[in-house]
Amino acid sequence: MRDAKLDGVYLRGERNFSCGTECYRAYDVDVDSGTIFITITGQASAVSKNILGRYKLGPTDTKWTKIQDGIPSE
């Protein structure tokens, strides 16, 4: 996920010191009829707000499509 590359830039390791950044963001993967769906959730300290939401990749797709915006669980 491209947002994870920004962990160092956003100092997420320091902001989520007690448990680590991965404790505060989650990814749920579902597959239905050859289409992959990923839902990204988490707190604003661990993942950018514009990344949160639900994405899909169909059998003939070459790029992920965001199909629903998400809200941080603060």
C-alpha cells in the first residue's frame, strides 16, 4: 500500500510508539466472483485519511478503484 511508504515521513513509528503502527490500521480482503475487495481502516495517526475506504480490483482491471471513502476510527 503506497501510504505505508510514508510511515517514516509522517513519524508514525513515534506517534504509535506503544504498540506500533500496525496496531492502529487494518486491512480486510474479500473476493467475490473474481473481484478482489480491500477495506482499509484505522486511526489517523497510522494511515492517511484519504487512503481509508473500500477498493476493488476486477478480473480485467489493471488498477485499483476506490468505491467508498472511509473515516478514521479515532
